[in-house]
Amino acid sequence: MDFEDFRKREEELQRQVYVADGHIVINVSYEYNVALNSCDSAEKLLHWVWHLTEKTWMTNMAMRRFIELACRENGIEMKDA
């Protein structure tokens, strides 16, 4: 993948998963909102990750961005095992 392909993929991902009005908005197949305060701890975030993995429309890249945004917005530190 060259830089231009990478840039386009990142721009698309930013349009698909973003923060608005106190929610993480996931818009892959349709708009799905997750309240930031419902994923404001590692335990709550894990629950949402588990839930979202069951969605047929969820992609690995959208999931990764969801996790990154939830951690950043809620001050959750991701630690290496």
C-alpha cells in the first residue's frame, strides 16, 4: 500500500468512526451511536468491543478506531501485558 492509498483509507475511516455530541458515531453500513459515558472504563469498553464484534457490518479497522477514540476521549490508558 502506498502513501496515497493509506491516506485515502484513513480519511474514509475518519468519516466512518468519529466523536460527535458525546457519542462515538460508527457509520459503516448505517449510523450507530455509542455514548462516551457508556465506555468510560476498560471494563465498559470491553463490553462494547464484545457487543460490536457481533455486528456483521463492523470491520477490524473501524473497531480499532472505535477503541482508540474511546480510550482517548475517556482517558483510558492502554497498557501492554
